[in-house]
Amino acid sequence: MTESEETIDRYAVVGQPIAHSRSPVIHKLFAQQTGEQLDYEAIEASPEHFETAVRGFGAAGGKGLNITVPHKQAAYELCNDCGPEANQARAVNTITIAADGHLRGDNTDGRGFMRDLTENLEQPVADQRVLILGAGGAARGIIAPLLAAEPAAIVLANRTIERAEALIEELGAPDGILPLTFEALESESPFDFVINATSIGLRGEDPPFPESCVGPDSFCYDLAYSLKDTPFVAWARELNAMQAVQGWGMLVEQAAESFEIWRGVRPDTAPILKQMKR
């Protein structure tokens, strides 16, 4: 190993599964664009080995980690202190590792999502009816920033209402958000925004959501991403939604927020997002 290789800062993304992750490509493109010297890899770790992976990476000189499914809540519990967005969501997707092993946790999911939605896609949220499908980890980071954008209402729907109620309670029981089951959506009129925060469809089954929640004026956003249409995006297009997009923009924008936390410079996301979509 040369002296220059020894001084290159190391970063990684940790999750399970992780082979599909585009984060290493995105951060390497950010580094090329900004002139930053860093290495970025992917680490697969099961829940029982998550803490060992984080601490081992830090002990080996690692500077920071992105955290993805299923570890964001575990990362929150592991960090020594957290930023306001992470505390709101009780989930961490960005860890900064100090030389003494101190772990600082942040959550850039919400900022990345809202930046993609309102700036890249030019979709204002104020006074709109918003439906979030799924009350798991993917929904945690986007609820608070959506509420801050002052929609007319947010419905958090889940297969079981207990999980939706539990998530709302964990987030401090904010006003303006209603828990429902997927089945109960049958009685709702079409929403202005329909956000898929579930993994349903990626495993091959049909989306269990009522078709009535999507109309010709609905903007549909899948937090998941794929090289072809996700099942949710295909379903929304079949229902003649106004527009249906997947989460490439959120992926790139939240990564840029992480990069800025670590390196102090924010990359230009437009050319990276164009390259990812291509």
C-alpha cells in the first residue's frame, strides 16, 4: 500500500441485502465531480452482526457509513448522539465516525425525498392530500418533512392498523396524520400524492392497495428504485395516474446530503441523477 492509498478516507453502505445498492457508484461519481479523495464500498451485515460491522469499520479507520434496510432503527440506537431529523424519525441512515470511535447519526432521507419531490419534480405539497402506503422503516424519514410542508392531510396506511398507530405514536403523535388499513382506503377518494413506502410488489405479488386511491390527478412516488418500472409504478400507470416515478431522485439527493455532512461540499446532483436513470 502506498502512502497516498493510506490517506484516502474510507466510507461504506451497510445493509442486507446490499448487492443491488447503487450507493458506491453514486459516491464515487460525487468524489470525481468534487475532487474529493475517498473510497466507498458495500458491506452486507445481518441484524445480529450489524454492530460488529459498524464498530469494525470504524476501528479499521473508516470515516462514515450509510445505513440501509433493515438497520436504520438499530443505527439510531447505536449512535452516541443524533441530529434533529434522526431524532424525529428515530432512524439513522448516515453515521459519521470520529477518531475516538464516537458515532454521530443523521437522517438525510427526508431532506433527499423533499428535494427530489419539490425541486427536481416540481411538485408542491402544501394543501394536498397525501397517502403514505406502509408504516415500516421506509416511511419514518419522510413523515416529519411532509408534515412541515403543510399538506391538507396525511393518511398513513398499513396492512394492520396497529403498526400504523404505533409509528405515529413513536413520532410523537403529530396532528394532521390519520392511520388506516389498506382495506379502509376503499372509502377514500383519490389522493393528490400516493407514496409507496412498502416492499410489496418487489417480491412478485400484486399491490394490495385499492385502485380507488389513485386517480387521473394523482402523483405517485415509489421510494424503491429499479432499472425497470417497479410493480408499484406499473400499477399506478395502469390506473392512469397523472405521473408515476420511482425513487432514483431520493436515492441521489439523500446521498448528496450525506456526502456534504462528511466532506463539507454538496455535489451537483443533476448530472448524477441523469446518469443513474440512464
